[in-house]
Amino acid sequence: MAVNLRLPYLATAAISGLLFGAGLYVSQMVDPLKVLRFLDFTAIPTGGWDPSLAFVIVAAIGVMFIAVRIGRTRQAPLFDTQFHQPEFHHIDAPLVGGAVLFGIGWGMSGICPGPAISLIAFWPDNLLIFLVAMLAGSYAGALIIPSGRDKRLALAR
């Protein structure tokens, strides 16, 4: 990345992080009970299901849809020299297995890793246990699946 692009790039990252963190709190996605009530489809018959987080998801998809459309009209992003496309293009067993493990963990706790990091600001009960377990799980995953770009690309082919 060119030196003259570094400050705007970092400023954009900081502003994005602030927006993301504020959005997590405003939407109440940092509240594990709210997330669990959204994920509990069995509560629909009793009226205990909370569909409000679906609006967060729909809004996020809409914003990203527009951003991608605008991005495709440009040759490069505003604060970088090129667009960075995903290198892995197919669905494989590690992706599905990881998604299942992620979903089980999210469903059991109601805490997603992004909101978990933002919860550090308020340090609710049991957050330390969750964060340590999340880091341990990440480390264990790195031992099971080879890490590094070249190894992942080799496995993906």
C-alpha cells in the first residue's frame, strides 16, 4: 500500500470500527438473551420469538448490496491500490465444519465473536470465560487445519 494512502485507509478502518461497534449496541446484538430469543424458532408458537434482529440482517445485506454495486463501477477502492477478492471459491468440508461449530457456539452462548470483543467495554459476567474459550478454540482449529495462505490454497485446490 502506498504511504500516501495509509492515513486515509487507517482513518476509514477506525470510522468503520466505530460504526460497527455502535451498531452492535444500538441493535442490541451484544445482548446474548436477545440473540438467543432470535435464534429460538421453537418459541414462535408461544410468541417468545424475537424477530427484530432480522431487520439488522436485512439492512446489512441491503447496504452491502449497494456497496458492491458501487465498487464494481470503480477500478480501485478510494484508499487502496486494488480490490482484494476472496482467494477461495468453493465450499469444502472445513468451511462447512467450521460453520457448524461456529453456529453451535453462537447458539449455545448467544455471543458472536464481534460483539464479544465489543463487550470488553462493559465486561459482563462470564465474558472472560467465553473469550479464553474462543481463543483456545481458535488455537485448536489452527492445529487441526493447517494455517497460512499457501497451505490453505493448496488444500482448496
